[in-house]
Amino acid sequence: MDKEIQVWLFDILNSILEIESFVDFEETNFQDYSSDVKTKRAVERNLEIIGEAVNRISKKDENLEITDKRKIISVRNKIIHGYDQVSDELIWSIITQYLPVLEKEVRQYLNE
């Protein structure tokens, strides 16, 4: 695997692990998340990193399959450029439903 892609995959994995350290899904619910500004900003920053890494990977290797990569990049752009359009509900659904899928894919690529 290309070294740059490997570094970006590690960046994605590290950002996912940071999000998981900020939000304990067994103890944290949406209400807790939405009322904690520091956690929301930390999660959003990590989603920016994930989106940028996915964007770089897709430019370097269009054939590397990442589920919903266009959506991931779009969320990154929305957080950075359209921050006023980002809802807590959107971010919560991303981290609870889509990050586990992305984490599984990234781990598979890194183990190849």
C-alpha cells in the first residue's frame, strides 16, 4: 500500500478513536452530547480530519473503496464552510451509525 495512503488511513483511525474517547456511547445519549459544546467541537474537528484524509485518499487512488466517501467529504466541507448548517442531529447520526462502518473498513485496509 502507498505510504501516504497508509498515513491518511491512520489519521482516520486515530480521529475515530478520539471521537470514541470523547463520547462513551454506552453512557452518553444525544441530549448529553448536544449540551456539551467542548465535546461537539472536538468531534467536529475530528470529522474535519477524517473528511480531509478521505479526500486526499480519493485523489491519490480513486479505486480505493470507502463507503460513502463523497458524503464524508461533503460533511467535512459543510463543517468548515457551512458551519451554520451543521446540526447536532446530523453529527450524532454520523458518529453513531456511520463511523463504526468506516472504522471497520480502515482497519481492514491497514491489516492488508
